Amino acid sequence: MNQTRNSRLTPNAKALRKGMTPEERRLWYDFLKKLPVTVNRQKVIGRYIVDFYCAAARIVIELDGGQHYEPEAMEADHMRDAYLYSLGLTVLRYTNADIHHRFREVCDDIYRRIPQHATSSPAAAGASP
């Protein structure tokens, strides 16, 4: 049995792909989609739907809006991250403000964590932060 699949969440993930936040949309269309590795949007992993997932690098990318800084949400994020780490995944979290004010730095950070054999350069990938 594959512990990372959960077909009950698939319709929710599909709806989230259609209704991406402006920050998710920018990161996806202006950077992640152009990488020469597969990055999935709103990927179901176990009992969670992650914003972005790159299997080649075993990386989950999460964009956090203001609601993530409420105590209950912070605890939920901690539990979620612990579960994802238990699967051997790395979780990268960026704020919506990071996307607005530090977009190039966010893209550079993500790019540095992708296996180098999978890409040549952000420019070659057509990814211009």
C-alpha cells in the first residue's frame, strides 16, 4: 500500500489547482513550470495537499499567507511538516511577502536545492525570476 496516496483528497486538490492564490500563480508560471524537472501543483501526499512537489529533489514547497501565523495553524503546519519529513521529504516554506518582495531570492533558493544533474541553469530552463 502506498501511504502517500489519498484518493479522497483528489477532488480538493483539483479545485485548488484551479483556484491558486496570486502568489502560487506567480511562482508557478514565472518559475516552477519552466524548470526542466517535473513539479506538481497541489499534490496529494498522504492526508495532506501540498502547494508544490518536486519528486526529483524530494522537495515540498509551501507558500504561507497570514493565516499560517495563527497559533492553531502553526501547530497544524508543524504536524504536517513532521509527517512530510517522516517520508524523507524536505519542506521549504516561503511567505506571500517573500513572493512579492524577494521573488528572485526564493527562486534561487529553490533552484539550489534541485539536483544539478536535472537542470543546467535557471536561464537555460527559461526560468527568469
